[in-house]
Amino acid sequence: MDRCHDTIRAAMGAVAAEQRRAWERDGFFFLRGFAPREVTHAMHRRAVEVSRQGFGWVPEQGRLVLPEANLQGCVGPDAPAEQRVSKVFRLHRDGVFHRFITSPEVLEVATALLGPEVDCFLSQFIFKNPGAWGQPWHQDEWYFPFDRHPQVGLWLAVTEATLQNGCLFVLPGSHREPVHDHVPDRRPGANFGYMEIVDHDPSAAVPVLMEEGDLLVFHSRLMHCSIDNESTGIRAAMVYHVSPHGTVDGTPDSPVNDWLPITPGG
């Protein structure tokens, strides 16, 4: 990223204790204004380019592009691909996405939480177009049957995230609980892969309101969901998941996981 590493390092050092307390107490913390607009704009442009290459598995690119199942009649089947797409997976080897996850600023965060050697195993650009449904309450670790825990999620706001356009909600402290049972999303026609927790009271949840360029760092057991996009604009985000280097993946045939060492010498 086009940022001064020393400035970020100084900022991280100044608030490291506060972040560590938030991580242990709540299971998440924010790094406000983490990425400049030239990075978020470049990510959005590239994700649009990839979505226009076709839906489904794109073998020559090694990517998975999923359509949005529910846009509540906001667009028709002939609308541009970027208006109909839900998520693009497996982007962390590609250009601007690779530069971000391997940048010193991001590695400063990842290694502080996971140790000196870290792999990125999952990445997804989320479009969340107008009319898109939210994702039910879940814990990412349910999807990650690995031999090492936790994993760290890095959720970069590519646009602002508001109550109108479908922001996240999180349940502070829920990362200290075990992984709950998940069942398939009970809404008819829900997006592929959506699961939900039905044995927990989420009434203490708080919204995650973010400006473009803000970074949410969260624990893989943190319960979170998102709400529907009822605005006329997109709520885009780029999300990475990282794990200690050498983690054994219990889902070797996963269509979304792609293990890549990201620390120097990996």
C-alpha cells in the first residue's frame, strides 16, 4: 500500500495494548482509516473486471464467482455482471489484493495475533448490491475444521457500511464460546453456503458501522451476521482470513480455500 510503514508501526505501537484488550474482551477491534482510497477503488475496479469474466468456477483464473440469489427485483437477468454478483473468491494471489495482504502494515497486524509466520487461505470480495439479503448469524470457524485455532478475519470496508446498506452486526465476547451448531440458512432461495446459528440469543449484538478504508480485525469464533441492503448503493468489502503457517486444512477439496504463505520467507 502507498503508506508509510513507520507511521503505521508507530500507530500500532501506541494502541497495541488497547487493541489486545479489545481482542481478548470482545473478539474484534478496528483500525480506522487503514487503507487509502486508491487501494479500495483499485480493488473495486478489479473485482468488477473479474466478475465480468463469468460466473461459477473460472479455471483459467482459479476463481469462484457466485451470483446473488436475492436482489428483490432490483435488477434483471441482463444487467451487468457486477450488479448481479454476490462474492468473488480466491483473489489473494491477484495484483492489488495480493499487495494488500502481503503489505508490511497488514502483516504487522496478522503476526501480532498469530505469530511470526502466517498463511492466507481465504479471500472474498463481497459486492452486497442493492436488494441483497444479509447473511445469518454464524461463526467463521464452523467453516474452518483446521488443526490450529483461531484464525483471524480482516474485513476491509471498500465502501461505507451503514444500517441502510447492510452492515455487519457482531456479538461482543462470543469468541470465548465454543463453535455452535449451524444449520443451512432456513430462508427459501438463500445464497449458496449460507449457514446459521439457531441456539443463541443475539440481543446484545452491536452494529459495525465503517467508513471506506476502515479495517475490522476479528476472531474466527466471533458470532456475526449482516442485514439486508435496503439502500440504492453498493456495500462492498474485501475480506481475508489468515492462519498460522503450517495449519492443516480438514477440507482439502474446498472450492474456496487457497493456502498461500504471506510472511517473508514463507
